[in-house]
Amino acid sequence: MKSIIQQIAVQNREIENREAGISQAEIEDPSTSNNRRNFLKKAALGGVALGGLMNLSIEDTIAQTTSGISRASSPSDLKITDMRYAVTSVLGGTAIIRIDTNQGIYGLGEVRDGADVRYALMLKSRILGLNPCSVEMIFKIIKQFGGQGRQAGGVCAVEMALWDIAGKAYGVPAYQLLGGRYRNSVRLYADTPGGKSREEQIERVKYRIEDQGYTWLKMDLSINSLRGIPDTLVNAEFWKGGQYDTRDYMGYGNTKHPFTQIQITDKGLEELVKIAEEARNLLGWDIPISTDHYGHFDLNNGIRLGKAVEKYRLAWLEDMISWEYTDQWKTITDALETPTTTGEDIYLLKNFKPLIDIHAVDIIHPDLASSGGLLETKRIADYAEENGVAMAMHQAGTPVSFMACVHCAAATQNFLALEHHSVDLSWWEDLVTMTDGNPIIQRGFAPVPESPGLGIELNEDVIKEHLDRRDKSFFAPTDEWNEKRAHDRIWS
């Protein structure tokens, strides 16, 4: 394991141990109220399946972990009765789905940013009438309708909502259904997009560290920042449209890295090195800095860029090439000291395995809204852990998928940090209410909720204020999706 990853893992353990010590000191403080003391003790027991109950009998363990079950719910009699949705304006259109049941319990899920909500709606006819607590069975029914990237959005949204329902039905947090938790709070890394100038990007960095308390940042290190600087790129003019112009299927934004022949000149490397240097000088050496969004150029230029910024000890180089080029990733990773990572567009464990098996990257980077949902992402993480590979988590959506990620991260040992992509949206946190009364984010960390399911309720008035302009329907009936009209079996 590269030294940077080891340092971060040690840092995470120190933070977690420090937090545990603070909680214990508050419990022992005579001035602490009984209610507060009971809450802290309960929080400490949140990870019983992994810690405090390791030496208990199976009977005592079951008694402890099911002590909060709502007896008003009858999980074995639950049936899915409906699926509805609302498309928020988060990241240009991100849909929240709601799955209803015959007992009034409902679950929330999210279709990944940039994906069509119809990826989820077409699954409605496949799940109506089923018991939502049979999460794994339902996942096996619908997973054939997922694909790489945003095409997995519907399957993952349904899976999230099912865990939310199951947790509410049994009266336990979703992480407990995944096997218990390793940590009380989840470390976040704040996405920090480039500004119109270096000065503006520096101001954004300072805001995240000084005002918001983030302990980990990610920044762009992109050839887009070389626009207008002569003699920094070869063959860039041919493409014109830019990295994010994905409307043209044969344009730059949809052309894979080996096929553009864009190269970075020595002068271009010098300019990109200045960006990394300025960030490191501003932040010092205690804060990990991850990088992303370089542009579409081949592995040779990726290695040249990676070597040029090596002395700044970046936390990782993300998605330098497309994820499926396993051998090329291995070449890049072996050539560099800086850790490498990919995975936000990979669906299912079986597609992560080739990268993990040969250590083609140092860190896997799934997006739970694409990788298969909570349980599949935990399986991906566990498989990586067995092979000595760490996991960070990509996330760029509403608080619904964010909290699903928090539960998965809490239940995963080799976890490093979770992305928060909407730091600059002042209303983002107001889209939901945490049902345990805690804030969703606290000084760069997400407290792991103790309340059932995902631990959130929607603030409907806030969501209505921030609906996508193209669809204002807001959880309207979706009866046109009730009828199944295809034979789905994929084998003969």
C-alpha cells in the first residue's frame, strides 16, 4: 500500500479514537444530563455487531440489536404498493423516488445525477406486490436492468429505498442491517471546482477549510485551465467543444482518452504544476488533496502529469482514463507513487474485480447510485479490503443518496472518505430533516444516524422550491408504469 493511503488510514483512526474519547468523557461528566448520557451510550452501542457484542452469545446479540424494533410493524406482511418521484434541480436534475407499502411505511431512494427517472419507473411493475424487506431477492430480479454509469440509476434507487423501508420496519438504522458499524461519523471530502481564476479557486478552498471545517479536499487539475495559454497543448483546437460537452456523441466529451491525441506540452505541465503547488502552499501538508477532471488524453500524458505533481503528495489521481482499461490502469499505477483511483461509473462487484485482482488502482471509488446500492457497494468494499485495496466513495446528488452512502461507509472498514459535491448549495441540507435530530454535516463529517432506515424525512416545501424546471409533478401518480409488458428472463 502506498504511503499516502497508510497515512490517511492512520489519520482516520486517530480521529475516530479521539471522538470516542470525547464521547466517553462526556458520559462520565457529572454535569451531563441523563438524556444526553443515554444517547451517547446508545451511540456507542451502535456498532455492537462489530465491537461491544463480539463476546456475547448469539441470543444476547440478537436481543440487543433488535431491542428497538417497532412492534406496530409486521415486516413479513409488508407489500410494495406504489412508486412515485420528484425531480430536484440538484446538479441539473436528480430524481428522488418514494416506494410505498400497505402498512404506511415508505422508503426513499435516488436516481443518480444526470440519469433519467424512467430508469426507476420501468422497474415499478417488476416489484409491485413484493415484500420490500426481501432486498437481496428483489435486487436479483431487477439488477439485469442496470448498466454502467447512469444506466444503473434506477436499480440503485430502488435498492436504497428498500433498505430505508426494511430499517423502518425493524426499527434499526440501515447500517445495522449491513452488519453494524465501524465508526460514529463519516469523513467527507469537499469537491472544489475551479473558479474563473486561480484567485477564485483559492477563495473557494479557504472557504471550505476555514469556514466549513473540511479536512479533505478534491480539486480539478484540468487542461481546461490551459485554455487561452499558448503552446500548452497539442491538438486541442480540433476538439473545441470542451470536456463537458456531452451532447455531441462523437465530440470530445464522449471520446475516450486514447482516441483524442491531445498532449500536454512541457509548458502546459508547468502551468498545471503551479495549480497543485498553490493549493499545497495554501493548505499545508496535513490536509489530503485529491484531484480529478484532467481531460481526455492518453495514459502516457497521464503518467507525465502524475510524475510532474508527485512532490505535492496528492491523495489520489482520479479517472485519468476510462475505468474499463484495466491493463492501462495497471501501467499508470505502477509508474507513479501517487495513489490512483477509478470506479464512479462501474456497476456491480463483478466489474470491479478485474481492477482489484491485479491492483490496477490503489483505491476503488464507487458511486453507490451506480455501483448497485448499499449491499453491493459493501460487497465491493469487502472484496477490495481482502486484497489490500482501500475505498473512497463518489457522491454527487441529494441528501438521499448521501445518507445511503453514510450508512454504507459506516459499515465498511477500508473506507477513507465520502465526497460532498454540493457544498455551495445553501439549501441542499434543508431538503431533508434528520430524524435523530443531529445535523446532516458537522465540520466536515457526517454523523452516523441512530434512527431507523436511512434516518431522513423529506422537507417537502423545500423540495417544491427546488424542483427541476422540466418536471414539476412532485410525487404524482405513476399508474402508467404499473403493468409489466415484457418477459424479462435473460437465459433460455
